[in-house]
Amino acid sequence: MTRQSATELVVLHAVRLLGFADIDSIAERAGASYAKTLGILSKAAEAGWVQSIAFADRKGWSLTDSGKAENERELREERETADPEDVVANAYSLFLPLNARFLRAITDWQIKPTVLDRFAPNDHSDQVWDGQVLQELSTLGREVAPLLARVVSVLARFEGYVERYESALNRGKNGGHDWIDKTHIDSCHRVWFQLHEDLIATLGIDRGQEA
């Protein structure tokens, strides 16, 4: 049976996945009410796990080093009871080659080499080039879906990634180029990045030392 994570865990984890975000964004990501999220963040701030930061005209929350350690402790404890057969680890091993392909596809979306400039920005005027990239992103979406289904079977908090990815991809196919690679919106790139971070955080893997 799939494990429903504690609200305190998913709120703290949402801060990690978002990096820096306001309460509305954290609450939406965690699937919790504004009031509940604010209460959890306030207690987490008292414990030194999160901090409220004002940056230019933005104000939001981010994890502290001790908050990251606490988040990883909670995730480890949850996985030990919810996933004794290492479903998440097995799915992650199959995710890695998909991730390499995804990164190549995003690079091709952003850069289209020319005779004079191998790093020329893609101006999206070549429909054949873009079509091939979109086809690869569609294939990756279909291939990652069953992996995520296995993960969701033990940890319910992984629900939603497939739907978010498909929604962004459809917008990209309909001319919304930003929905493929921009990070200020829920693009394919942002969804995939958060999924990757979710997997390595759940498994206690350091992204910088990832094989």
C-alpha cells in the first residue's frame, strides 16, 4: 500500500524542491492549506530548519543546512518503512539514462549549431529540428511514467509529476516555447529537475557526487 507522507514532511520537502518560494507556492506543492503551511514553516523556523528571506522585490522561504539534514532524516525514516524492497532505488537506476537523454534534448531545444557557431541559440525557426526534440521529450514522458507509477505505489507524494510534465509539454507543442525549458514556470525542465531532486533526496544521494 502506498504511504501517505506526513504534512510536516511534505511542507519541508516542498521548500527543498522549490529552492526558494513563497508560502502560496510551498502550500500548492505540498498539497496543504495556507494556514497549515504557515504554521509548519513557523515551527520549522524556530527549529532553525528554514529561513524567511527578502530578495529584491521577492520574499520567500528556503532550507538551512540543518533543515536539509532534517529533511533527509525524515525521508530516510519514511523510506525504511514504506519501501523495504527498494522500489525507489530500482526506479532511480532506470531513471538515470532517461535523465541523460533529457538533458541532451533540452540542450538541443536551446542550442542549434550552425556552420559559424556551434553554440548558436535555437531561434525555433526550424520546425523539423524542434519537432525532433519534442518527439524525444514525448518519448521520455512515456518512458518515465511507468517508473513513477512504481514509486507512487510506495510513496504517494510522487504523484503529479507525469501530469505536470504532460501539461507543460502540450503547451510547448502548441507554440509556448517557454514551457519546455524555462524555470520560472512549471515547464518540462522544471518538473523534471524537481523529480530528479525528489529521487536523490529520497535516496540520500548528493547531486554533486551523483554517478
